[in-house]
Amino acid sequence: MKRIINSTAFVYLFFCAIAYAEVPTFTIEIRDHLFFPSQLIIPANTKVKLIVINRDATPEEFESYELNREKVIMGGAKAIIFVGPLVPGDYPFFGEFNPKTAQGIIRVEN
Amino acid sequence: MVDAVLLVLREVLEAALIMSLLLALSHKLQLRFRWSLSALFLGLMGSWILAQYTYEITDAMDGTGQELLNAVLYFSVVLSVVVLSVLILPLAFAPPLATHRRTPDSPESGSRHKLIYGLFIIIVSFSVAREGSEIWIYLSGFTNQSDMISSVYIGAAIGAGIGVSLGAITYYAFAFMHKKYFVPVFLLVITLLAGGLSMQIAKQFLQIGLLNSTAPLWDSSFLVNEHSWLGELLYALLGYDARPAPIQGVFYLLTVSPILLAWVWHTWRLRANTHE
């Protein structure tokens, strides 16, 4: 039983290591219901790690239909979201809790 | 206020559609509807608890807690829907529902009914918990803004009202369906719904990098844009995605196959029996 738990934990951590290993990382901050930067440029055809830090006290939901990503980020918390590989183009994202102000775009360039 | 209406509407709609479909099935199978009260109560309690522990959930498992929990909730719903579909599928091949007499005295049907009630409760309560928690989190952000809070609450109430109304329309559309068509149409819709939810599971794993995405299978945004009202409705009902990743397609097929296989098996068995 202990062996099963150990090997499951090992496999899980192994996959986490794969997931988190050596991936270009970009940071987006949320301040006053705005994204900083509101336009982010990332390389094409590459898996990218986005770190979204919510500097507001209230929660926000990072969402993008084009990127197919959706995550609630509590006040003061940060979230890790993987995107890509993506073909070149513009991929808008928004804060679902404050959609009028929290808007941004991820530009994928070669 | 419009933002609040739209957000709450989206969340409520997803849960309301599932609940309406199951209530209609419950009605057609001449089952009691009391399961829906337990399911709603459990779902609302669950959504509240999930919202209270969001910080802890988010930080769990190295920051992947939210996605993993969502995946577990979606998976439970998908599994329950698949089991339910396979259970009621024989009804599509049986004589019309009008002649299907409920036999409350037979213990076999009693335990089968208990299982169906259990599946109903899991499906509805987990869906309500998942969607509801997001609404509580959203509303919690406005507690310190006394100027906006009343318009947000009103907007939320309106959104919830619209969602429930659409659910009611769905219920009546299905409940008043002709007996001959009900089971096949219901099975079709619920299968597509389960497929859509399975794509959500894949999306959670893609988001935390446990799965890798490649180029999308297609881009149907020229047909139905995800931002349009039709796109949003199709998303709520079928999990419509204009750019599905290949792994999402795999999850979809894995979910839909058991039901398709059960259908094929029953058709084959019916043919075999009628040829004897």
C-alpha cells in the first residue's frame, strides 16, 4: 500500500516536473481592475507559462475564449496558467469580474 | 449591473439546463421530484463551502488545486451522466413510455430508482456547487463597495432569474415532448452535454500544463462565435468550443463512446431477438 502511494506521488511529481520544466514565463499583474501589461507578446508555437498576480484586494477571473483559459484569482493571490503552443495572432483576454476595464491581448509573434 | 447579470446568468444557466433536463426525465419516468430539493440544497451548501475555502483550494497541490478540483467535479458529473444514459437507454427500445408501468412493489425497480435518484443528486449538486461557488466569489468582491453593491445584487438576481426561466422553458419543452421522441432526444442532448463537460476536464489539465495542447482541430468561430449569444448558449448546453484542442476531442470521444456502444449493442440485440 505504501509502495502504491509512493509510486503515485512520484508519477504525479514527475508529471509536474515535466509541466513546469524550462518553459518561457511571463507575468501579468492586476491592479485597480486593469491588466499590466495589457498587451503581452509571446513567441509562437511555444508552450508558455503565464503568472497572473492579483494585486487588488478583490478576486478577479482571468478568462479568454480564444486562449480557452479561465481561472479565478483571489485578492492578493497569484495563478499559474499555461498557454500555447499558439499560431501567430491576437488572443484577447479579460477579467470576467470587471470586464469593462480589465482587458488585455496576447500577441503571438514568430 | 449588466456585467453582474451576464456573469450570474452564465453560471446559473449551465446548472439550470442540466437540472431541467433531469427533472423532465424524472417526470417522464414517473419518479418523485423530491431529489431535486436535496440536490439543490446540497449544491448550494457545497458552493458556499467551496467559495469559503478558495484560497486554500487554489494554493493546494502547488497552485493546481482549483483545476484539479474542477476536474474531479466535472468527472463525477460526466461519469454519472454516462451511467444514467446507459441505464435508461433500454427505454428507447422498449414500448412507449405510456405503457411503462412503475411497479413500486418490486424490490428490483426500487433499488434501480434509488440509483437513479443518487445519480440525479450527484449530477445536479456537483454542477450547482461548481457554478455557484464562482457566483459567491464574484459577489464577495463587492462587499466593500457600498455604492455598487446594490446594483450588483440586483443584477445578480436578474441574471439568476433569466437563467432559471430558460431552465423552466427547457423543462417544459422536454416534459411536453411526445413519448416516442423523448428518450432518444433526451439521450442525444445529455450525451452531447457529457461530451462538452469532458472537454472542460481536458481544459483544466491543459491549463495546469499536465496535458499539452497542439494546434486546434478546427476554428468554427466564423460559423458561431463564442462571444455571440448563440455561442454562449451552445457553450452552456453543449460545451461549444470554436477552437477545440485535439486532446479535448479525445476526451469527448472517450465520454461519448460508452453511450454509443450501448446504443449499438441494444440495436443489435433487438434485431437478434426479432429475428428468432
